[in-house]
Amino acid sequence: MKEVNYTTVHNFFKLNGFPMDKERLCEAAYSLIKEGDESEQTTGAFLLDWFDAKSYINLQTSGTTGIPKNIRTSKQAMIDSALATGSFFELNPGDKALCCLPTKYIAGKMMLVRSIVLGLDLDYVAPSSFPILHNSTIYDFVAMVPLQVENSLQELKNVKKIIVGGAKMSKALEKKLLNTKTAVYETYGMTETITHIAAKKVGEKAFSVLPNVKISQNDKNCLVIEALKISNEAIVTNDLVEIISENQFIFLGRIDNVINSGGVKLIPEQIEEKLASKIQSRFFVGGITDTVLGEKLVLVIEGEQQDLDKNLFKNLDKYEKPKEVFYIPIFSETQNGKIRRKEILESI
């Protein structure tokens, strides 16, 4: 296989229909910076960073569980990630792809890198909640966040494969996607792993890892990722998992979300799974300080107060039943659509 480095542009690569080599891409980047809107300027800046003499890129984490931080990642690791994605999803040179995610974050950046490395025919559009509204182009590969997918259900007939990340999909959305002919995959990953290292088809329980990724657990039952082509050190996550095999795992929840209520440890994501089909609004469960229990389990629902089904908690175990229900008009979110659970719970 021909060696790929960050100065290489696949000869099948196109951007918005135009064949591009390194020189043309840099010219386009300058134009985006000079004449484009904020998202286009960010894209132009990334392209120039990609082709400069440095062997690394500075990335910013999303800030889901804390203050966003900057991390340094080698360009070769990003290339290896792109090649692994291409192998896992069977992408071929000339395949039509769409980038509709902000290139400020890793997911958008990696759509550009994958296209350059794999030779995809990439359409780039400004990030929006309705990225393919009234679209008639047939796409082989698209990456979206759940909100974009929710707003694109009618147009998904024109998409062959789609990966969904950034935030967890609701059970209601998953159910809708089971009826589409599009191959829809939920991805698992983070900035530190250079976007996804595993994926699963909607409807399946277990994630399957991409090539050159090894998984294990630490003594807290959290996922440990070894991906030598991406990181020189093992990445210890805060995600509680059940290991199914050497290349499959089930995500249970985040250890920093676990609630210790009177000595009983509760995993919010597992409780939410049981409530998902019974609450139409966005919601989550969490713990707030309690003088007796230490932490008290509560249900937080987005929107105005509503009459809840009296059998809402019927399928929950004794300790899984929330002690109180709170209503928040609009959930606070990170820029990529994840609910700021901790911030909301602290405001209650």
C-alpha cells in the first residue's frame, strides 16, 4: 500500500465537485479565511494547519464533563484513524461524502481528513440543524449528530451509510431509524481517540472496535483503549462497560454520573433506558445532595410541567425510582449538543 502522509492528497479527492490537490486546497483555504463566514474560516484555518510543516494538530475537547481543554495530536495518528474508518465502513475512492459538522471540533476535522486521505468526493456545507433539507444528492457516507438525523429522516433515503455521534441517540429516534434502508451506525469515541474507535448498527447492543484497537477494563470496570497507531499510551476512560469479546463491548454509563444513594450505586443511563419509551420530552436522571441518603435520585424533564403516566416507574427496581421530578424549560448544552447534566443538577 502506498505510504500516506499529511502532505498527500488522494488523486480521487474532490471538494464540492472540484478535483483538488495540495496547492488548490491551500488556495481554497485562503479564500475561505478571507471571504467566508465563521464556520468557513475555521475550515480554512484547519486546512492550512494540516498542510503546514508541523507534524501535529492542536485539538479542543468538547467540554462534556468539564472545561474544554487543548490536546496535541499527531497528523499521522489522524491519518491512521481515517484509514481505520475507511476499512471498517468499506469506503472506496470516489465515494460521495458530506461534511455538515463544525470543523472546530474533531468530528468535522476528521471528515475532511478522511476525504483527503481516502479520496472521497466531499460536499462541504455550513453546519446546521437541517443539513440535507430538500437534498437529492446520493451520498455514500455522512456523519451527523442526533439532532441533524432527527431533522433529516425524510432525506435519509438518499444516504447509504451514516455515522451518528456527539451525543447519545434517544430510543424514539433509534426506533424511527430501524425502519430506514440506510445503514445507520452509532459511534463511540472522543477527541482523545481522534473521534470514533468503535461503532454499532442501530438496534444492536454491542459496539465493535475498529482495526488496530484493543479493549480491556480497569479495576473500576471502566473501558481502557489501546490504539497504538493513535496514542502511544493506553487511554483510560470514565465509561463503565461490559466486555463481550476481545473486540466488542456494551456501554453501561459514565462513572462520573453514578449516584450513591444510601450506599446503593445507581447508573443513570441504565434507568433512562427503562424510561425512554414512556417520556416524550428530553430527560435524564441524576443525583442531588440529600441529608439522609447522601445523594437523592431525581428525574429532570425538559419543558413545562406535565401529567406523567402513573405507571411511569412500574418497570423500575425499588432503588431506581426517582424521589422527585423537576422541570427545566430548556436544557443547557455543550456546543455539540450534549446535555450539561452536572450544571443542570447543581442549579436545582
